[in-house]
Amino acid sequence: MDKAKEKIRAKARELGFALFGVTPADPLQGAQFYARWVALGYAGAMDYLKRNIDKRADVRALVPAARSVLCLGMDYWQPTPEAVDDRPRGRFAAYARGDDYHEVIKGRLFALWDFMREEIDSDLQGRVYVDTAPVLERELAQRAGLGWWGKNTCLINKRRGSHFFLAEIVSTLVLPPDEPATDHCGTCTRCMDACPTDAFPEPYVLDAQRCISYLTIELKGSIPRALRKGMGDWVYGCDICQDVCPWNRRVAQSSEPAYRSRPGVERPDLIEWMGLDGEAFNNMFRRSPAKRPKRRGVLRNVAVALGNSGDARAVPPLIDALQDEEALVRGHAAWGLGQLGGEAAHAALRARLAAEEDVEVRAEIERALSADHGGRATDDGEVS
């Protein structure tokens, strides 16, 4: 047993990391797969994933003298309570209900790094990473024994499921490696079968352009109309492919206080959220990863969820949203009203059309109105 490794493992556990493993800082086999994934367009508009592909092939491009990669996992899962009333409510990915994990984990990583330099080797060189650098962290974690790459492309651990964040310390320290994890998905395809937007073109491959998490977080513009119904009531991220995974059947709630759900975020009141102004949004999501799509992105998602709700109580807030300062919000509010229909919705749409100057919003309003003439409008605006 390597004493240095065990000392680091114990400190990592003390800092809240439930998973720990080591792999050599060798070139990564998954770099070619990743380059193909990008070339196929599956990264969508996430241009940051298309940069530095060469660096992703070898962590020594980031830390030239690196010998080992310390891979860590921190649990985040929080249970989702049942709705307490019959108001239209949304769903919010479990990982983003608390504080921003980037900041939480980065602080713990630096604490672990300081410990390694103080207790193991003061001359150590290295860098810490959490989800923001050109690092193929899933392959590194698989090689370090933390879990296997599942068919839903999440890393899955036999005992802890897939609801955990990954982080790495790339350093010059030589540590004995752990055994790589092996695949235990077998013939199961529950994640693929459950995806409402068909985001998995094949096992182990995600087309991000069709993923609800991408649509609600990373996509900055209009959500493709063909995918809006499939989004259901998700307003930030999506947990479906993890919720149906058998390996998450007994997942434990995270004990990390920073990841506890903020009030009102577990099952968002869609009517209330549709009326969030800039100040209210900033107050609700201060120090939260959910501020990434900004107010206009979140309200865009809320408008879609209200349109999918089938609830007549969603009409008034969507009518109010037709006056929003953001064209993105106005356009999706028009779509939601078109889905719900009714005299009040269409009167408001006609009134807004007379005043609307944005070309894309006008097109959304016209399509929404066309749904009231003998059939539901199709994705290209034609009536079927």
C-alpha cells in the first residue's frame, strides 16, 4: 500500500470527495472518438468544445512533466419532491439546484493540492481542473476506476450511480494507478428509450443538439420547434436518462450543504417564474450555475414549459410575456400561446403582431395564429 496515496485519499474524503482514483498521465485513446464527435456536429453551438482538440489528447500538453492524474468525484444528487398543488410547475436538474459546483469544488481541489505539497512533496508541479479545461475527464476517470462511460454518456459507478461531479489534479507526483473500470450497461437501453427528444443516435453517443440540457442551457437562441414538445416541463437541464438508469436506483442524497436545493427551485412555479424581472432573477440565482443561460434563456424555457402544460392558467402570464424586452422571450411566449389556444391567447397574439418589429418574433406569432385555422401548425409553419 502506498502511504502517500492513502494520505491523499483520506484528505480527499475529508474534503467531501466520495470517489478517488489515480491513472498515469499517458496519451488518451478517446481523443480520436472526441474529434469524430465534434466533426459530426454533435457539439452544436458549443464552440468551446471545438477548440484545443490536440490538447485533449494528452494531459502533458497542459502539464508537461505530468506523471499522474488524480481523479475525484463529488456527489450532488437531491431528491425531487412531489408538487404540493396543481399549479403548472417545471422541473430543474438536480446538479444545479444549489450553489455553483465550479466554485465549491475548485476550493476543495486547491485545499487538496496544498495538502499534497505540504505533506507529500513541496516541489510538486501541477494544475487542478473542474469542468472548464480541455481535459477528457470521463476517460481519465474511467481509467482511474471511478466508473464506466454509460450508454447515456454519463460516467456510472456501481455503488454511487452517475449523480456526481468530476474533478482532476494533474501533477508530477508518481502514484500507483488504480484498475480501470469495466462496462456494466449490458443490453440495457432504458436511457436511450426514455429520451423524449431522441438525443442518442447510437449507444454511448450523445447528439447534444437534441439534448434537453443543451437546449435549455447551452443554446443561446431559439429552440427548434420540432423539439419543444419533447422538452415537456424541463426549464433547466434534464435528468431523465439518469433517473431511469438502474444503477441510480439506490443513489444516496448528497451530504454537501452547498448542493442543497434553493427554495422554489426543485419544482419551479412556472406562472411565477414567467414574471421574473432582472433583479428577481439575479437574486434567485446568485452563486448558482443556473445563471449561465441568463434571464432570457430561462424565461424562454419557462414559456415552452407553460405551452406544454395544457393549463389555461398559463395564458395570462404568456400574454404578459409578449411585452418582454427580450425578443427571445416574446417569440417563445407566442409559441406557448399557440399551443394553448383560445380566444384570449389569439386576440393577444394578433394585437402583438400589429406592433412587433422583430422578424423572428413575427414569424413565431404568425405560426401560432395559424394553429387556430383548421389544424395545428407544423414545424415549417404549414397547417396539417
